[in-house]
Amino acid sequence: MARVLYGIHGTGHGHAMRGLTIARRLAGHDFLFVAPDDALEVLKPEFPVCTAPNLGTVFKNYKVDMWATVARALPILLRRERHIRDVLRIIEEFKPDVCMTDLEYFVPRAAERAGLPCLTLDHQHIITCCRHNLPPGMWVDAFVQGITPRWLFRPTSDNLIISFYAPPVLSRYRARVAPPILRESVLALSPRDEGHIVVYQSNSTHDNLVEFLQKATERPAYVFGFHRSHGREGNVIFMEKSEEGFLRLLEGCAYVIQGGSHTLMSEALYLGKPVLSLPLGSMVEQRFNALYLERLNYGMQADIGRLTPETLRIFESRLPAYRAAIASGLFCGNERVFGLIEAFIKEGALPLEV
């Protein structure tokens, strides 16, 4: 049995759910998480957690609030040495054999100082460690916004990128791309088409979405993550966040309308559900996800501020083609990823690609 110190990013629940899935599956090892308050409700019921500040993103009006994000991060970064020392004390007490990070800032820096191997396991480094053929309008944003995974959450000596798309890895990084890790609760679902739509907004809401759904379709549209969690307006039903309720509706939906979250996109595709993606324009990772979703013919992307009923009519007319393309894809990499993590824990490095 090995001891693993695992740093988890706190914005959204996708990072924490991924860490929880890994720790559950590799129960033969002793996991200690370092995570902000946002992730505690996911991790703490099952595993020990030490808290650390989160360099998270602040959203407003379906955009990144850059000034609020900087204002949140600056005091934390000014005290970074204190926080790194806190993690070094955790390392001294816990005595981990290896460390892992899912877009967490302090654990990899403390691991480096302590001379411990550290594995980056996330999706965001698809931006940093891979080569992309981007449309002209994305190059500047990809460069500017790519500063965050390139420098703030820089790649470690070993990087395992979890993604439903697999662009070539740049030779200067020791990195591998593997299909997504899925929750056991998702793997247990039996997908079917009951005709309704699942709509999910994880980071920000846009009032235009409700009017769009009312005008564009008569299908029941179950909306999660909006600033309302109860009630109904025509065919739009506002839902309270509940994993069980959400998965039940996801299991039976015709398709998914969401932002650009990789976690939900991967789960929807695994269940054979086409996706209409409405990425945050100021979140380059979401734009990458939406771009590849469209290129692979798994769905379509659109600007949430410019939605018209015709957008949904075009999307629905392509559903058979989307479903056919999805049927030939690979969206679950659990066993492969768990095997690579086990190899890293044993050897202190990812095995080379064969």
C-alpha cells in the first residue's frame, strides 16, 4: 500500500468527483486530499481532507469576471510561501510516497521542494501539452488564456490528460492522453430516449436561455444550475441540484444542452447523447471542448447570446448523424487510467507510450 497526497481544484465539482472516483477505485492505497472548501462536501464524507485556498475563477453574466478572479487570487498568491509551507508540513506528517494534482496550485510546488514525484491528472492540460489546429479566431485567446495551465498550474514531470478527444502530444512534455474517467453511478445507467432535454449550466447563468427553450421546442426542458431551482415556465422546468435526480433525467433524455464542461460532455457522450454546447467565450478550455465536439460530429456549438429557434432546429435535424458518430467513439477510460496511475504510484513515473 502506498500513501498518495492528492491536490484538488475547487471550482465546480468535476475535479473533486474525478478524485473521488480514483480514490474509491484504488482503495488499496491511502489517500489524503488537499482541497478548498468548495470540494469538501464531495470528498470529506469518504476520505480525509486538508484544506487549502483555491485559485478559482469567478463568473458573472455568463462570462469570466476577470477583475473579481484576480482580486480573489492575488491575496492567496501573495501568501503563497506560507501555503506551500503548510503543505510541506502535511507532507512531513503524512509521509506520502507520491503526489497527484488536479489543477491544484500548492501540492505540486511542495512536492517539488520535498523531492517527491507528482502526477498532473486533469483535462485542462490538453491546451498546454498538445498540438491543435485552431481556427484563426481562437489563436489569441488560446495563447492568452493558456497562460493559466502553462504557468500558474504548470505541467509537472508526468502528465495524464483525460479527454474524449486526443490531439497529438507535444514532444517537450512527458504526457499521455487517455479517455475520460466516469463515475460508477454513470456507468450503472441504462440510456434510453424519453424525448426530454437536460439543460445544465455549472458556472454562470444567462436569462436568454429560458426564452430560447420556450420558443425553440415543445419538448420538456429540465434546467439545472440556473438561478432558480423550483417552478416551471411553459416547457421549462427548473430543477434543484441533485445527483440522483440529474442522472435519472440524463439517462432518459434525447440530448443535452450545456456550457462547455468536459465532465458532463464526456458523461453525455458515453450515454449516447448528442450535445449542444454553449461555451463561455472567455473560457478557452470550454471552447476547445466545443470545437472538438463539433469536429468529431458529436454535436454542435453555439453562442448563448445569439440563440434562435433555428439553432435548435438545425441541431435536431442532425441528431441521427450525431448519434451514429458517438456510437463509434470511446468515452470511458477508467481501466486504462487506473492502470497508469497504479504504474505511476509503483514506479514514480508514467510508463512510456508503447
